[in-house]
Amino acid sequence: MSQDGPYKNPTPTVDALIELDGRPGTVVLIQRANEPVGWAIPGGFVDEGEFLVDAAVREAKEETGLDIEVIELFHVYSDPTRDPRKHTVSTVFIGRAAGLPAGSDDAADARVFALDALPSPIVFDHATILDDYVAYRATGKRPPPRR
């Protein structure tokens, strides 16, 4: 405990940029059923005792019905204002899957979108993540660390 009370640490989360086999230039997004309402990259909170990669696979399955194979670690996003509910730090993975998504759990819908025709509104900092992902796919360069 600190002098002023208990520690207030950020909460770890994960997100999965899902690429579907045979559909290059697309990504799977979910329409959130809960606040903040809008389109988002599938993901969520890491459970106690859970590896980050396992959390990404679990959240993708829960929200999209897809069994993903995580192929790489993309980036980490830590803007304290990225989630209006509380300070979170998201580890973002890139994964592959076959089939078509179907929204479930706390996702009202799940769909495949072309990277050049994304829906609106996109919540959290996911528009930034998607912009970084598009640039990464075009150049092979990951985004720099941010403040």
C-alpha cells in the first residue's frame, strides 16, 4: 500500500487483430453490446493466472466464435485514457482463423471488414490500433512507442 491508500494499477487487457484465411486486406471487428457502444477489435480483460496469448484466444472465441491461431505480438497500447471505464494496458496480437465470425458473449455482432472500409464509430483507441496495423501491413514497420 502507498502512503495514500491501495495501489491503483492499470488493468491488463488483450486485443486480437484477426485475419481470415483467404480474405487478405480484411479484419474481424465486433459491435459491442455494452458501453462504450460501437465497433471494436475483439478482446477483453485478462483473467488472474492467465497467459496473455491464452486470453487473446479465449476472448476471440467468446466474442466471434472463431478459433484463432496467434501468429505474432503486434504492439502494446497504454494511453491512460484509452478506455473511458478505467486505465487499461492492452497487448495486441495478430491472429489467423478460418470461417465466418458470429457475435456472442458481450458482442452484439461480429463482421469482416475491408481495412479501407471500416465502420463507425470505432471505440476505445482501436482506430489508432487499426491505423497502425494498416501501416504495418503496407510497410512492415511497427509503430513506435507512444506517450
